[in-house]
Amino acid sequence: MKLCNYESTHSLKNWRNTPPSSIKFWREVWAGFEPATPSLPSSRNLQRVPRTSSNLDWDDFLEWCLGRFRSEKHAKCMYYYAKRHHHMLFDFREASKLHTFTKSKRHNVMLALNALAKYLGCLDLFKAMKEGVGLKWDSYDSFDSFLSSYSSSRSDVLEWVKALRNRLNWKYYFPVAFMALTGLRVSEACTSITVVYERGVESYYNRKTSCLEHFRFKSLFMRGKKNAFATPVSHKVVELLEGYGGPVTRDTLRCKLRREDIGIRMHELRSCWATYLR
């Protein structure tokens, strides 16, 4: 199969070998697809796109993500997705496989490719890819989220926590129990435990108000929106927290639960805590 008005030596099977900097190439590739022709990247922007992934400076891209996004976790997520799926930005056939991904994964990959395109200065290329393979930004229905939250059983979550006591040792059980007792998000609870281990309780816990004051560590807890400023905690829990004696991460807990074949329900503990607090 030959492309419109293109030399016979450039067939569809070897089009990916043509340098992306050739604006003539992109125009003639897209000329063969009807009825719609997406907007094309400008030649000035395409000249800045590396020909191969080996030319990409991933360390510099990670620094760019960390500087652009408020959340370090989100920045690293964009970095890992972009590094794994960057070829889709330059190969539209591969990009069509995004339709086979789950809704959440497709959304994250598209966000990562969009960030990579901005970093490279070729956002038009991402837009052309998105239009060319028929991708759209997924929207999440608030009504479905409400039904999911409304229909879930809070008592089941507490039973899940109690069952963990017999299946996990203290190293993995306490962080989960700490989430249930404080209502902190998974990442916030792990950060809180790590802060106590590294800096001690006195610089963190206000014994007069019986609160863990997260605002003292702005760079760790403040993330722009939905911040945890302070959390009321009993002295007994603080003693257990102080005696825990080690850092913990979200990935450590998730991996342990998977190895033990235990369903992961840590994200439900916050709403469960709020229900009983009310």
C-alpha cells in the first residue's frame, strides 16, 4: 500500500523510519486518511522532537515533572508512564492500542504523553495523535462515584481491618490501623509515620491539643488542594506511633497485601472514619 503522492520506496510498513522532523512526511501520511485530517504539527516544533527514545534525557524530564506538578507522587507517575509508553507519541499505530487499556490507565497514559509533548515542545504532535486514533479525554461521572460510595458497607471495612491482625505482623498491620484511627489518606499516613521515625514526636505532636500538626512540614503535606493540616490523635496512639520504629511507604503495604492475597481496601478507611466520626 502506497501513500498519496509519495515515493514508492516509502510504504506504510516503513513510514516509522522516516524522521519526525520531516513536515512533508506527516502531511503526506495524513493525506491518506479520510474523511477527517487532524491538525498537523508545525515544522518548527517537529525539528525539536528526537528521532529515537535514546535521545531523550529522562533524568531531565523527571526534574521537569517535579518542578511542574505540585505532587511528587503525581510527577513520578507521569514520568514512569511516559517512559514506558513514549513510543506511542511517535507511532500512531501503537497509540491505537490505548483503546484496549482500562479507563483509568488510558487516562494516565494520555496525561503522561501530553506532559512529554509539552516538555519536548511538540504539543501539536500529541493533538494530532489524539485526533488520528480517535481518543478523547475520559470524564468521570459523579453520580457513579456517589453510588459506589453509598452502596459500600462500612462494617465490612472494619471487619477487613480486624482480619488483618491475624494475617499480618505488626510492621504491616499498624500503618493500616493508623489510617483507620486517624482518617488520613494512605500517602499522608505513610508520610506521618515516616516523619515521626525520622524527626521524633516532639516536633510534630502538640500534647496540649492532642493533634499531629502536619502544617509544620509544609513541603511534605501541603499539596495545593485537599490538604491535611492537623489530625486529633490520642496519647495511646502516639505512643504506638513512636514505638513503631521505621519508615513505611504506600508501595510497601500494597505489595505485602498482594503477596498475602489480601484485597486492598486502604482507600476506604478514610470514608469509614468520617462516617463514625459523624
